[in-house]
Amino acid sequence: MSWCEKGNILIVGSGIVGRSWAMVAVSAGYRVVLYDTVHQQVTNTIQIIRQQLNELEGSGNLRGTLKVEEQMLLISACSDLAQGVEGAILIQECVPENLELKRKVFQELDDLMNDDVILSSSTSCLLPSKLFSGLKHVKQCIVSHPVNPTYYIPLVELVPHPETNPAVLERTYKLMKDIGQTPVKLMKEIDGFVLNRIQYAIIGESWRLVKDGVLSPEDVDLVMSAGLGMRYAFMGPFETIHLNAQGLKNYCERYETGMKRTLSSFGPVPEFSGEVMETINQSMSEKTPSDSESLEARRQWRDLRLAALAKMKSDSK
Ligand SMILES: NC(=O)c1ccc[n+]([C@@H]2O[C@H](COP(=O)([O-])OP(=O)(O)OC[C@H]3O[C@@H](n4cnc5c(N)ncnc54)[C@H](O)[C@@H]3O)[C@@H](O)[C@H]2O)c1
Ligand SMILES: *[C@@H]1O[C@H](CO)[C@@H](O)[C@H](O)[C@H]1NC(C)=O
């Protein structure tokens, strides 16, 4: 199985996230082996991938230089985990977000894997110390947290276990870059990792602004989509303030007092329930009712906009 120059990526769990990793990896010429305890799930996933790659090609959004058929040739199904591990350079775990289940899967893999392969988890919020502690191969373990939809949002948060070999972090970083993603390295684990910490800060303050009667929910969303988000699609908070004054130091000198005063006026952590939730739900449901069909239609709209944005970003590099 190791005939592929770039090496195999074994994907354990062929749901939404497993499928996204597979599509990204084959677009960069990696051979992907899909495994799932429900074998029918692998068959379904391969069918969906073919359909989605064809659609992406049709709309001019297919990643990489390989044609759909060439990419599909790189994907195979596997019903025996031991066989899948053979020749793998990366094992990307994508089973449901459940600590016990993930630990069971890692214990199984721990007995099958060699001393070189990287064992990487897609977990959204379980800490590496909870996931990997006690494994024989803990030095080869890492969290690689993708963002949905991975095909258009390239960020991957890499979170090492305290015992992860620094060389494994580096190798994972290079690999993620090579498959066309944008990795960031956390030096140590932290609750929520980083994307969600920043996202929750925004959600928290947005919630309070509605609760305090400052802004309607729709207008909060506009502050992001028509305001902050315009810049944030290209640059982060630090570069933003660097450019918004005579450099970062000057920004801090000028705005330090105002920033601190405003930040100290932030209220407590919201309950995310009750009357405010009713208000926000009401407002969101007006635009997109929360039945699965409407939500799916809106997701497709979102993905089209993201595809266009991703293309624009790569054209203007
Ligand atoms: N959905 C997202 O937006 C998102 C984004 C980033 C990270 N994640 C994380 O990715 C992981 C997977 O999420 P998902 O949305 O793809 O879930 P999912 O339910 O769509 O897919 C999980 C798959 O794992 C399979 N599975 C269950 N037990 C297994 C086992 N023991 N061995 C092999 N396969 C097994 C299931 O049959 C299913 O096909 C979770 O940890 C989730 O937190 C999700
Ligand atoms: C959210 O609001 C919509 C529209 O008023 C309503 O149909 C739906 O039941 C609400 N959801 C919940 C969980 O209250």
C-alpha cells in the first residue's frame, strides 16, 4: 500500500469531517484510505465525494491540479483497521465527539501503529491530555482541529499533548500545509483551543448587546458581515490595529484607555437561554426557518459565498 509517493492518510470515521479531510487530501495528491465501523458509511461517503468533486469541477472550484477521476483513484475503502494502518503516514481520527469512544479507538490504534505514523484527532473541544494520556505512542499524538466547511476554510488548529514530540508537531504542520490547509501551532493545550475562544468572546458580547437592548440581532450580524468581517477575511486583529494607526505601538498608546474602559464594562457570561434566546431565535428564524431543508439551503448558499471568497483570496495572493 505504500506505493504512493506521498504516502497514505488513513481516515478513521467516514462522516462529515472524515469526508472533508478525504477531499482535501486527494486534491493534493495524497492517497486516502477510509475506514468506518459501519462499512456502508464508507461506500456512501465515497459516492458523496464523487458527486461533490464533480459539482466542484463544474463550478470551477475543484482544488488542486488533478482531475476528478484522478482524485477518485486515490481513494479506497478499508474494512480492516490493521490493514489501513499499514503504510500510513497520518491517521486522522474523525469519530463522534465522545471521549470514551475516542479513547477506545486510540487504544486499538496504539497496538497497531508503528513508531513513525502521526496519530491525529479531529476533536472540536476534547483536550489532548484527556484523549492521549497513557498511550504507548503518546509522543506521536496530536489534535488537528479543522473548521467546517474544510474545503473552503483552510485553518487547522494543531494542539499537542504535553508529551508530544516537537518533531511530530513540525511534521504535522508541514503535512497540513502540503495538503493546502493553513495550520497554526498551539504551544500548549487550552480549553476551547483558540478559534472557539475567540468565537465565544464574540458570541458572548453579541449576546449581551442584544440583552442590554443596544442592538437588534440582525444588526449584530451586520456589524460582523458588513464591518469587522470585511477586514477579518484578510487580516487578523493585530494587523488591523497596526494599520489603523501609525503602527501597533501607536495604536496602543492612542487607544489603551478606551480599550480598557470598554473591556471593563463587559457584563458577565450570558445564560444562552430564556428571553434573549427567544428574541435571537425569532430573528434568525425569520431569515432562515430552523427546519432541516431551509438550513441546508442556507448552508449551500454559505458554501457558495465561501467558495467565491476562497477563490478571490487565492487570486489576489
Ligand atoms: N462537524 C463539524 O463541523 C466539525 C468540525 C470540526 C471538528 N469536528 C469533529 O470531528 C469529529 C467527527 O465529527 P463528524 O461531524 O464527522 O461526525 P459524524 O457523526 O458525521 O461521523 C462520525 C463517523 O464515525 C463513525 N464511527 C463511529 N464509531 C467509530 C469507530 N469506533 N471507528 C470508526 N468509525 C466510527 C460513524 O459511523 C460515523 O460515520 C468529532 O470529534 C467532531 O467534534 C466536527
Ligand atoms: C424559533 O423561532 C421560530 C419562529 O418563531 C419558531 O418556529 C421555533 O419554534 C423557535 N424555536 C424554538 C426552539 O423555540
